[in-house]
Amino acid sequence: MTVITEGKSMAHSEGASTNAIVELRRYRLRPQARETLIDLFDREFIETQEAEGMSVIGQFRDLDDPDSFVWLRGFSDMPSRAEALNAFYTGPVWAAHRDQANGTMINSENVLLLRPAAPDTGFAPSRTTRAQPGTADGRAGIVVATCCYLAPRTDEAFATFFETRVKPQLVQASATVLAALVTEQSPNTFPRLPVREGETVFVWFSAFPSLAAYEDHLAALAQSENWTTEVVAEMERRTWRKNEVLRLTPTARSLLP
């Protein structure tokens, strides 16, 4: 687990951040600590991070892992990422709450640093109004992140394959494809927060109105001969290990789905 120590805060220039750089952050938590972290995160760490120029795209419970907290954070570019992270992690809010946050975690270093696979495949700016702090959970939507592990320097070809062969099948089976991202290979501009390096990962995010709708989506794909006999076989040829699928449900204040 990485613990950031207190330091002097750095001001960030005003202006809305975009999501040209995205962190997919997956935290391994201590048993029964997830709700404590979610309560703290949704109350203290959303507006305060966005005030430094980054965007909190969404935060989630992993349906298949009760000790995992997953969230997405966006930046306009790598230099501004370093500036925004330095401002937040040396500022008063993190100093006040870091011990409680870090106390919930076993490990916080499972982080993919990503960028849009093509100019129009990133997360669009949210038009949703964020719920107020203290809002009760009760949303039925689900976000599914599919991680495809690629050989080096094959990401552009896989992005084309996804757009031309995979995405049309997903949409036909009633998925809403939110974004398609690939590993950002430039050096980590804030090394005090490690990211996974030496990998090439393509991740697509899909949204569904409910878990039942997602299961219907899977059933529709299974009934598609093109999907089962051609698309899946081609995807397996292009990846070196089985795709990793995260079924994520939003916290009360998440902007996704």
C-alpha cells in the first residue's frame, strides 16, 4: 500500500479537466472495510479532487469481490496529472483523512494507466448531476469492464478490430459502450502512486440498466453465430490470456452508469 505523506499544497489553474488520461484503480481492502471506504470517499474525496483539476469518473463495488473497491479518475494530460495529484496528496483533505483511508486497504497499487484507443472512444463528459452526500444507495445500473491482455505494439490493430468487429456485436446485443481505452505507455508522472507497467491492456466499458439486462446481453451474444464462431475466436487469437471481466455497481454518488 502506498501512503502519501503531508506536504505543501500546490494550486491548480482553473478549467474543466477532460479524460484523455484515465486511471482504472482497484483496491484490495481489509475484510468488511469496503463500506467504510465508500462512505469516506463519497463524502470527502470527490469534489476535493475535482477542485484540483481532475475528474472522478465513477466509483464502484465489485459484484464478484466483496473486498474490492474500483474507481476511475481522469486527467487532461500527463503533466497536469502530476500537478493535480501533487496538489491533492500534499493538501489538507488527504492529510486529514489519509490514515482512515489507508487503514481500509491491503493494497492500492493495482492501477492501469489508460488513454482512449481512438480520438472518439474516451469517456464523454458526464451530463448527470451527482447525488448529494449522504444519498442512500439504490441504483440498479451496472458497468462492466472487460480487460484484454495484448502483446506489445498490437494495441492499434486490436482497437480497429474492436471498433469494426466487436463493438457492433455488443451494441446489437443491447450494450451501451461507454469507452474503449488502451494502456498509456509514457512514464508515470507521479511515481509516489505506482501503476502497472510493462503491459499492454485494452479495456472496454459497457453499461446496462440492471444485472438482469447484462445477463440478457450475454444470452444474446451466446445466440449469435458470428460472435461465438468468429469474433470470440479472433479475440482469443489476439490476446495472450483470458479476458478479465469486472462487474461493477455504482456507489450512490458515482456519475456512472
